[in-house]
Amino acid sequence: MKTIYYPDDDILYMRFNDKPIVREVSHNWYINMAYAADGDLVEMTILDAKKEGIYPAMTEDKQAA
């Protein structure tokens, strides 16, 4: 996976694999997703990522029992 954040434009770009893109869908005005022919998610672009609270991502570290 490749993730790039462009702070000047507040855009978060994530590339999940190298499959060719055959379909792009805008899920709302700031989230765009691109899919391969087999339905796999190839990439996601999030506009206003920091403004919308998506970047930086909050993660929770869990320890094994």
C-alpha cells in the first residue's frame, strides 16, 4: 500500500494495488474510490482529509493476550 498526504491541498491519496482501474466512484464530494475489473479497491482519494478529521488517521495498538 502506498499513502501520500499533500498538505498544501489537504488531499490524502492511498493506492492499494497495481491493478488497472476500470471504474471510479465518488461516494460524496470528498471521497473518490477507484476499482479494478474484479471489484477490488485500487485507490482512494480523500479531499479535505485533515479538515474532515480523516488525516492523520487514529489507530489503536492492541497487544496480544
